[in-house]
Amino acid sequence: MVPRSAPSYRTLASISRITLLLHLQRRGTMTVGDLAEAAGLHSNTAREHLQRLVDDGFITCQPEIRETKGRPRMLYSAAAGAAEPGSVRAVKADVAHRRGDLVRKLLPLAAVDSSPRQCQMDALDDHLDQSGFDSDHDPDGTHVHLHDCPYSEMVKLHPEVCTVHFGLIKSLLEQTDGPLRAERMHPLAGPDTCTLDLLVRVLEPALAQETSPPVVVYAPADY
């Protein structure tokens, strides 16, 4: 049996944690003091919220590199780039793909797909599920539709929630060396539905010469 990762809904349902994420996504690496001031929180409260985000793999925390004596400051950053082996993000991605493989094995004539692209989709589906969304894909894979947003009441007062969630999805897809990229999020594109636009990176064989770097273009996803 594949274990389920801890649900992300409660972590992302806090406007304080959303605010901290927003500052990290926009401003890069920050200290607890800087984040507490930016979010209007007490340092101890900010530290508790940040640890929750670290535990769920949404942000990272590293000690400041310094040559002088004394306790180094802890530096926080929004999780980005490839997931470190053994990290929370890497474990969640592996669990998501194994769960996806189990589901596919139950489908008639379905083959096990371990491609980077499928790993990205498994991670995205699992993230949306753990975050409380129902979702489905267009037949051509161009769009992912998110239904019945569990954060809709919070969004009414804090529309930046959608910006943060889109940033998390972008980082999620970028952590795997696959072709899919998140292009744009359309909040409430339909009744109780938000739409995520995906692009797929395509290597142009005719333009990829041994003496030149590969040429990459983007096209609508098709899976």
C-alpha cells in the first residue's frame, strides 16, 4: 500500500502562512525578523508558521553562511528548482507517482508510465487533491480545471491567495526535469471553477545541432 502524504489543506488555509509565502515568492530569501515585520506578525508566531511551511515542503530553511563567531541567522526561501533527494518535496513526489501507478494498473490496458511528464502530472494531481481541490483535465491536456475551491471565502478578502497557489504549482512542476510548465491561472473562469493553463516544452530535432545548444519552444500540453 502506498502511504498518503499529509494533507496540505490546513497548511494553506491560514492567511498568515499565505502572506509569508507571498513575501518569499516575491522577495526571495528572508530572515524571520524580516518576514515577521512584512507580515505584521510577532517573531515567535512567524517562526511557528514558517516551520509548518517547512514541514510541508513549501519553503526551505538554511543557516546563514558566516565567517564570524556567533549563532547564524536562519534564512527562509520559497521551495524552487529540483527537489533534493530525501527532502519533503522529493518524498511527496515519489509517493504521488507510486499512487498514480497503482491507479493506472487498475485501468484496462493501462501501462506503467515513469516518464518525467507523467511524474509531473502525478505530483500536480496529488497536490491539488491534498490541497482540497477537485480537478479534471481537458482531453488535449491544455487546461486543468479546479473545482469547488476550499479557499473561496479567504480569496474574497485576500485575492493574493490565488497568486500564491499558482506560484506553488509552478514550483511543483519545475522541481521535476519534465516538459510541463504552468503558464497562467484564471481564477473563477467558470462557476466555482478556476482554470490552469499548461505548456509543454518541445525540443526541435531539426534545430538541435551537436555544436549548438538545444533549441526549446513551448506548445500546449497534449497528453
